[in-house]
Amino acid sequence: MKNRRHGVVRIAALMCAVCALLAHSPVGFISLLPLRYRFDALEPVMDRETVSVHHDKHHATYVANINKVLDDDHPSLLELQAGAIEAGPVVRNNAGGVYNHNLFWLEMSPQGSGGTPSPALVAAIDASFGSFDEFKQKFAAAAAGRFGSGWVWLIVKDGSLHLTSTANQDNPLMHGVDAVEGIPILTIDVWEHAYYLKYQNRRPEYVAAWWDLVNWNQVNSWYDAALKGTAPSGE
Ligand code: MN3
């Protein structure tokens, strides 16, 4: 009798272990966005080692950390952004970190493959910044002026384009962020880990070279969606 009860207990324990495994299965969790290109595909602008460490270590850590605090029925990555600051530093830093990096990888492509800004986007840039060259100058100034770690953003707000920048892993979708709030359509990571191995302290050189990697086909479609009020899902 005692042995049989032990057997039942053991089977029950085994079933609980299976249940626990199922409960912690990756289904429904946020996954690390796979790159659409090889680690060395962005060279010479962005070197293989930087892309590899940035994606597989830095980005992957944000993914791991946000999954530690999400339930199975969590909101989407995009839905997490608006309330991220109110939700506290773990969600703010990690949901922001995952979303920002997803946009960053998606909006880059190997040199020569990203197309050009659409006529509508060019017209909007001219309207907001005077010309494409002036836009790039203002973008570069915002990147140089971001003290410490953060991001520079081109956003759509009330139907027009604006430049803004955020500290750490904040982004313009977060309510209450210390930046202009709006829908992001282009961003650059100016954390040192994004450029230090190749450019060391020369952040402006990295920013100037990075334009060759912009996947305008992606940015054009984000711009069109943003005009209708839709932000990139990041997935
Ligand atoms: Mn980064």
C-alpha cells in the first residue's frame, strides 16, 4: 500500500513536472527576432563582430529579461510600449530594448539593397526639415548630442515628421517619455555597443556611414502606416 501510494505520488510529481515544462514553453513568449542577413552582410559599415555581439548578446539579453516577467497571455511587444514607463524599470528597459532593436535590425539591409526614400517621404522630409541634407545634419546633431546611451528617432506626429531622441531604451511610443511622443519610422542606436569595436569614440563617423545601411523599402512602408496611425509591430 505504501509503495503503491509512493508510485502514485511519483506519477503525479512527474505529471506536474510535465505541466511545468508546458507552462514554461516558449509558446506565447517574445522571441529574439532573427536577422534577415548574415552577421557580415552589413560590412564594411557595421562589422561582423559588432552585429554578432549586438544581436546575440545585447539584444538577446533584453529578450530573456522581458520574458522573465511576462505571463503567457501577455500583451504584444507593441502593446507593451505605451505603458512601459508606468510599469517600472524592468518592462521599460527590456520591452523597450527588444522593440527598439527589432526596429533597428529590420530597418537595415546590406549596402545597395535598401532602395530609396519614397516620393511621399522625401516630400515630408523637405516640408519638416527643409531638405534631405538638412534632415541628415539635424539627425547627426541629435545623435552627437545624445549624452550617454540612447536612440535618435524620426517620428510621425499629427501627420508630420519630427526628430527626437531618447535615453537608454526609451522610445517615442512610451507615454510620459522625455522626448517628443509619436510613431517611430526610423531610428539609430547610439549606445557604444552599436559602434565601439569599429569606430571607438567616433560616434559621428558611425552615424554618417550608417545611412548606407538604411532599408528605405521598410521605412517607406512604416511611414505609410504611421500616417494612418499604425506603429511598426516590431515583429
Ligand atoms: Mn543596442
